[in-house]
Amino acid sequence: MGEGSWAFEHVRGSAADLHGLDPLASPGGRRVAVLEVERPALVLGSTQPDDVADRAALGTAGVELVRRRSGGGAVLLVPGDSLWVDVVVPRDDPLWDDDVGRAARWLGRTWAAALGDLGLAATAHEGGVVRTRWSALVCFAGRAPGEVAVAGRKAVGVASRRSRVGARFQCGLGRSWDPAPLLDLLALEPRERAEGRHDLADAAIGVDRPPGEVVRALRRYLP
């Protein structure tokens, strides 16, 4: 199978509207959606409490607060910097895996190959979940199966949700990495925020390539 086995779409809107889309609501084939946010948004994982966010800071910065249905820590989506790609695989597809720990490994290898095509020495994480002091709070502070690193720093985050219809893998990467803007929107004490900036400075890395170039590389390596 090649590119023709995947349906592609590009959707632009608010983070709330884009997270409200549910490709698992009804059966379908392999799908890839490039989702472009119109305004900045702090996106919490499905199990994070609302009070991890600083409402006053969000209001001052004009940042939307959204919750996604998949797990993991908080992510800051910024127009022009964040690339968000949803990959959907139906349950009866050869790429489906009943083992949650293995389910995203093929996707990680695909992302690693795509970034390699862009001149980045990328590796997919195929071990178990790697947790740190900050990973329950900040998505890019930890490592999960299928996520991708460049020079030992996380470059592509992957959060997933499964249903009787299939699996939705929500992939995110940025053109730059600076933990400060995200930490400034979380309900932290000044000391914790300063420690987070220090601890997370080298946790992740940006992929400074035009989004269209990254998506074209991903298309070339999709199974």
C-alpha cells in the first residue's frame, strides 16, 4: 500500500473545535488530518484536573483552555509554530495492534524516517513509558512508545485514543522549544516555575522546517 491508501485533509479552526472532531465516531479507512489552530491554546490531557491551569494567566495572554480526549500532559499550541497531525487507523487494519504499548511503534518509525529525510537524526522510542518529575504535567517532559527524539530530545509527541472503531493518534511537534511560555500558564509557585524552566530546557527540541515540508515527508513514509 502507498499514499493512495490514506485519506488526507487540512482543517483550520479553534483548538476547541478541532478537538471536538471525532474521527472515531463512525467506521472509516486510514485517515490523516493536518489541524491548524487559529489562536493559541493550552491543551490539557484527559486526566489532568482543571486547576493545573492558571486562569488569570490564560486570560491575560489571550490563550484558550481546551481538554483533549487522549491522555498525557499539557501542550501549548501556537499558530505558526505548532504542527498538529492526527492519524487514524481502523480496528480491522493491519496497522492495528491490540497491545497499547506496541500500537504506536509503527507511527514512531514513520515519523523518524520522515524527519531523517529532512536531515535530522531521529529515533523512535520503542520502550515503555519514561516518566520524569514533570511528565504528568507537561507532555514533552516524558517519553511514550512511538514518540520521537532528535539528539536525545523529544521532537514528536504522540497521544492516542482507542475505540471499537479504531485508534486516533494525535501527533504534535513545534518549530521551536521553550518551556517558559507553557509553564507561565500553569498554576505553579514561582520557585516551581523557575525549576521547571531549568529542568525542561533540554527536554525537547524544535523541528525548524516549514509545516508543509514536514507533512510531505511524513506522506512519503506512511505504510
